[in-house]
Amino acid sequence: MSKGLFFKGLSIRLNSGELVDFRIFAPKKWKAEIENAMANNLSAGLA
């Protein structure tokens, strides 16, 4: 839970067009994890 009124958030639009929203509590960790997953996904597609 946040003690403040505002959350940092992330919205992702899926290939199906659905929009998924997340509350982010550790934005630096999320950024690194997303970039890592994207790099792994791209390298898997090039293999």
C-alpha cells in the first residue's frame, strides 16, 4: 500500500488490444526486468 495519494504506474497494451495497468512500487527494478525480458525475447526470436 502507498501512504500517498498517487502511484507510479505502467500501462501495457497487449497484442489483443487489451490494456493492462500495473502499480509500480520499485520502478528501477521493474525497468531493468522489462528491458531484460525484452532483450531475451528478441534474442530468442533471432535464434
